[in-house]
Amino acid sequence: MEYIVERLGRYHRTLYSGNNLILPFIDRIVKKVRKNEMVLDFPPHFAVTKDKAEVKAGFVIYFQVIDSLKYVYIVENPIQTLEDLCIVMFKDVISKKKLQELEVSRDIVNEGLRNEFNEKADFLGIKINKAELKKVVVIYENIT
């Protein structure tokens, strides 16, 4: 756990575990930041694959905060921003894969999801440790 301290309304320092001293009425703890791994479970979303098949799939991400300052000060609600970003990136990754790849090579898809999420979530001070695609349901398959 880390604590972000502001002095007179501006960032002053980050408190880590151990003994710390803050000045009452001048210093204020504005945010407690959990550094342990957290989980976001996404409900199924629609996506279109490279071969124009419509699928519905959910996914789970395991993440942790690596930079408390970015996490607190870059955006107002970092978890909501991460959720929105992951949904967009999920649809982008699925659109680059064929239906058979989603069904057969799940590990490759999971690794691709994790890499894409990490690239985009870095500005939030968040690292994605694992991304896992849940059950893929085919809604419409374009057979030509």
C-alpha cells in the first residue's frame, strides 16, 4: 500500500510502508493505492473476426499498479479508463484473428491481448500481468 500526500493542494511525496511523518493541516493524504494484483472480469462483448464471423466473448485481466503518481494524477477514474481501453483493444485484437485461431490457439490470443493491453495501459501506471479470453460463442459465421 502506498499513500499519496499533498502539501497545500500540490503533490508533495509518496509514503511507503514504515514510519512516516506528515504535518497536520498542511499535509493531506489524498489517495491510498493498492499495489497487489487486482482482477477485472468483463462480461461478454460482441466482436467481428478477420473472416467476418460475429462472436461474443468475455475476458479477464489481472493487473497491478506500478506507478502510483500516474495512477492518481493522469485520469480521474483509472479503473473505468482501463475498462474502456480494454474493451476497445479486445475488439481490435479479435478483428485481427480468424475464427479458427480463436478456437484453437487460445494461448496465442491471450498473449496478444496481454501485450496490446500493456502497451496502452502504461500511461495509467498499470501493468497487465495476465489476460485471459473466456468462452467464445459464435453468433454468425460467414461461410463462403
